[in-house]
Amino acid sequence: MSYRLVMTVLTCWIVVLTSAFSVQKHENTSDLTVDRMETVVHVANRAFPSVVDIYPEIGTDLTQVTWAHGVDTRKKLERALRGSVMMIEADVSLGKWKGDPLSPNRPIMAHPPVTASDLTLEIFLDIALDESQYKGIKLDFKSNDVLERALQIIKSRENRIRVPLWLNADIIQGPVGATTEPLNADMFLSLTKSYFPTAVVSVGWTTRVGKDGSYTFDHVRKMRDVLIGAQITAPVTFPVRAALATTLESRENILWLLNQIPGSTITIWNSFGDEVDVPALLDFIDAIGKEFVYIDVQRGLRCQISRYRAFRSASSWLLNTLAIARTGKFSAGAGFLALVTYVTCMTSFLPWNADSYTSQ
């Protein structure tokens, strides 16, 4: 067996063991300790707690916040509430409740083109806001028509909300000639500010993935202008599509936007099937800073990010310890590490293991 092959195998074993330990450690996290419950009671005296209030162990590293995405059915909701995730993301549309399909359209939990669900917004909130559960809630509004009706329903349960509340919509047309119609920006910002002035405002761009796609200065300037025009004082986060965030143009423009809106953050997301340059994505995260970046991505990409980091650390340790770099016999470049992490995460991309992600 060649020297290079031996070192490659050793490095792979280190990253797999490191990743396994990391996953096991996270999965053993309890849903809510007594200390956390006391924290929740304390922060409930103000409008809405932050994720850090509920989960202080993450410190300033927002990339450690974990997500359940597209929680639009009762089964997915119950599974998310039983698990160790910190935030639950769900889509709000107008449509039919399967429990009464002849009734008029109402706010339901569904992502277009789906038009029926076994969860109305009322049922979703009543289950998710049970006092024994402490998971943050992010609601993604999919149309102008559903917005105010949904906000009224949420408002009727405001005194029960003792968890982080995020209100999300795509309000600006975005990269690669996106054809999806964004929500009316002025209406969304005005209504969310009126109903919930302290909830996190999560505002993004409609997107498509294409060759050389980026967030341009025009995209971020328009976002800055509508937020300043609406005089938003609530915390703001910008959903950024992973496949479009890795270019130098995107990095510079997103950094500019964050500097324009003090205290704002980004939330990295992806659709299943997106091709993402993982090394470049991690460089993007490092440039922004982990204290300003949430990562809400599907399981396969999440695995790649975690293992690439571990692999990069392990390979650096081997190179420094064994001085292989000077011999030229082994070089763990970004492309090589990305390939190995993809191979070790392959099962996460299988259809029956993949999260039910769709374009936002």
C-alpha cells in the first residue's frame, strides 16, 4: 500500500470519528433543562426571546443553531418537537384543510404548489406552543393573500408565545432572473411591524440557481432601501441561498448589506439538488463571522459542512505533525477534501434520507 493511500485512509478515519462524536453529542442534547425553563420564564417578560436566550450553550456561534425545515405536516411537526432541533421552519399558504376539504380556503401549512394540508395554522401553533415544548418558530409566508389573516391568527395566541418568533418572506426579486413573484415588500414590513414589532424579520430574495449567479449590488441595495424606508427596528436576518453565496461578488455585497443594517444576520439555506461549493461556502461563513450566520440547510449539505471542517482540521494536524507537506508526497487541497466529504456524506443525499426541501 502506497504512503499516500495510507495517509488518506488515516485522515478519512479521523474525520469520520470526529463527525460521529459531534453528531452523537448533539443528538444527546435534552429538550429543556430546569435552568433553561427558568431562562424561558425570565425572557418571557419581554416580547420574544432569542435563540441564544433559550439555548445559551451556543454562545455567539449561531451556526450551531439546528433546524427542522418544511415542517408542513402533523407527522413532521411531531417529529421535530420530539427531536433536538432548536428552530422549526414551516410554510404558510392559503389552501384546504384535509380535515374539512369542503370549507373555504384558510391559512394552512403548505409550500406551493401544494394546496392542502392536515395542518391549519391554528393547529400548528396550538401544538408547537404547548408549554412543554420550547422550539423557536419561523413562519414563511408564501403569498400576499395569506399574510394578514395569518398574522391575526398568530396575534390571537400572542400571550402563549414564549419562544423565538421569526416572520419570513421573499420580498425582492433576486438572482438569475428569478420569475417567482415576491411578496409586496411594503405590505409585509408594515403588517409585521404593526402586529409583531419585536419579532425577527426574515426577508430575502426570490431566486433561481444558474451559472455564475450572484447577489448583485442592485439586489442588496433594494433590500436596504425597503428596510430603511419601513423604519424597521426589529432584529433582521437575510436568507441567502448557499449555491449563490460563494462568489466574490455575493460576499462583498452581503457584507455591505450587513453593515448597512446594524445587528443584522444571514440565514444560509438551500434547495435539494443545488450544487454548492462547500470550501467556498465555508470561506463565505468565515468572512461574515459565525456570530452573524445561521445555517438552515438540508441534511446532505449539513453533513458536508460538518465533515469538511473536521477533515480540514484533521489533515492540517497530520501535515503539521508528520511534516508531509515538505516531502510533497501528500497534499490535501480544497478539491480533494471536498471530494472525500461528499463521498462520506453520500447516503445523506439518498431520496429516502433527504429532507423535503424545495425552492423557497
